[in-house]
Amino acid sequence: MNIVTVGSFIFFTVLVAYISYRFTRDENLETSEGYFLGGRSLTGWVIAGSLLLTNLSTEQLVGLNADGYSFNMSAMGWEVGSSIALVLVALFLLPRYLKGGITTIPDFLESRFDSGTKQIVTILFLFGYVLNLLPPILYSGATALSSIFNVQGMFGVSSTTALWITVWGIGIIGSIYAIFGGLKAVALSDTVNGIGLLIGGLMIPFLGLMALGDGSPVDGFNKIMENTPEKLNSIGGEKDPVPFSTMFTGMLLVNLFYWGTAQHIMQRALAAKNLKEGQKGLIIAAFFKLLGPAFLIIPGIIAFNIFGPGLPPMEAYPKLVNHVLPTPLVGFFAAVFISIYAVTQLVWDTGLHYLHILAILFVLCSGLMFIIGKIAPKQDLYVLEDQKAVDLTPWKLLYPMGIAAVLAMLVVYALFSPIGIAS
């Protein structure tokens, strides 16, 4: 492995850690608000940057590009569809969270329902993180970094051992930020890394198109349109990862659950200095999510056109990174990379996409909750009291910018469809 790659990786990692330390060394981490919510002092741009990088996992970088390599642009529903959810959270959920002065989502559920509900949801969230969220993130990140750094060759170990070495490295470095710096250190490091991610992430498809077009990114894109125009189709069919029809059923519900209730996500917005900055951060993030397909799916399509159909899909993105990036930038990109961090399907095959099934289950569960509420209603009528935690004056541009974000999402879908360039 080139010493320049290692050097640039170490330099950028240390630089981000130093910046985070400099800006948070005087923070009060003794209280729960100081540690978990950064003293409720985050501004809109910091919230947006932290939301983006917290959301952007190695699972997405590797996995969605693998979908682009194997299928088409339909998987962008996970990214572009998030814009609607972020706008809805800014409009309806965040004002209520901040009014109640809550620190965690389970706290809100305790005040809204009871302590038993809080305990159940906390356990479900914990198991979800440990069993569902962390393993694919650590595995996909380790797979990519092991390939970029050639850990197997560097240490002379098996591929499995190399994977474990990288998993532990990612876990330890990521934990240091969170344990010793609290949320504000994580948010600041996320923002710095987010800038690096936008630069590095958008550089990969640009350089990939240049490589495909013999020095011209325009010629490279024209080759994709000539050779594999079907891969630019975002609408997709029922056999594709995310058919467009799911955007109005399960996809919307999944995104609302994720952006509106996942603690590691909402924690960023809950740390806003006031409602205005929190809403601003969510709307800014909604616009940036529209850029996601450029570095989360298109590189996979570029890799298909450069390397052909013979690659294991999970290797498409790291192979493209090594192929197109200059050696010093490979270490820089790896540093950003490492900082990122139902019964009907099993028993009865309905033939429906799992996101449609999720929507059906949501309706059934909501009906069940309504029935339980009628049979055993809450003794005292719930009233959300203003805890005076932050200023609740809404952002004056919330509605026009929220509408603009949704319209922009529709334009992106129209662009990558049979009525657009996928024709």
C-alpha cells in the first residue's frame, strides 16, 4: 500500500479531531443537555451537515452503488424520498419535540403515553441499532476500507481477519468522538467531514465519467446513455429495489420513522438553539438529499460501464474509487469514509413489494391502537406543555422552502425516468 495514502488518511483524521476538540473543549459535558444535546446551541447549517453525515453510512455508499451496478436508479427513492419526510418533520414533529423540551424520543413517548411504552420502545430501538443498523454499516465499511488499504496484503492475513481488523478500527475511531466529545463534537466533526464528503463524493462520479469518456465527462455520460440507458431509469419495476409506487406507501412511512423518531438522527435537530434553526437545518438537509444519487448510485452505473458485469456488486464502488482517485486523495476519502458511521414475507408470499406490505401493516397497527384507545382510554387528556427550552418562533421561509424541496424532488424523478434521460 502506498505510504502517501496512509499519510493523507492519518492527516485528515487528526485534523478533523483537532478542529472538533478546539471548538468543544470548553463545553459543559456534565449535564445531559450539554453532553447529548450540545447545550442546545446548534445552528441550521451545523444541524444539516450533521444530519447528512449521520444518515450517510458506508452501507449506503457501498450498498446503493451496488444496486446501481446491478439494477438502475430506482434505489434513489431512499435518498430523494427523504426530502418529503424532512419537510414533514420540520412542519409537524420538531415544533412539538422542542415545545416539550425533550432530550430523547422515548422521553416524549413517556410523557405522551406512559413509562411502559417508553421501556418497550427503548428496548426495540436498542435491539434495532445493535442487530439491524450497526452490523451492515460496519461490514460494508470494513469491506470498502479493507479493499482501499489492501489490509489483507499489508498484514499478510486472510480476508476474514482483514475484515475484523477494519471493523474494530472503524468502531474504535468512531467511538472516541462520541464518548469523549459529546454530541457537539460529533456534530462539528460531521460537518467538517460532510464538506469533505461532498467534495470527495462528487469527485468520484466526475472522475469516473472522465475515465469512461477518455478525459471528457460529457463523453462519459453520453456512453452511459448510449450503452445502458435503462440504468438511468428511477421509476423501476416491481423486481427493482425500490419501485416508484412504494414512494406513496411504505417508503414514506419508513422515512418518517427514520427522520422523525430515530434518536441518533433527531438528536441533531433537538439540539437546535431555537425552532427556527432546527427547521432551517431540516430543510437544508432536504435539498442536499437530492444530490444523493450523484454519489450514491451513479458511481455504481459508471463502474458497470467501466468494468463490465462480472464484479461482485459490493466491490463496485471501492474498485471505482481506487481506479479513478489520485493516490493522495484515496487516503483523504478513506478518512471521510471511516468517519461516517414482518411475518407476511416469511409465511405467506403475497407477491407485493415489502414496502407495500409495510404500509398495510401500518394501517392495521393504527387501527389496533385506535381500538385499544377506545377500550382502555388514557385517564388524563394529554396536553403538550411548553417547557420554555428554546425559542419556538418558526422559520419564516419554512413553507416556501419546504414546497420548493418537494417540487425539486419531483423534478429529479422526472429527469431520471422514461420521460427524461432514461428514454
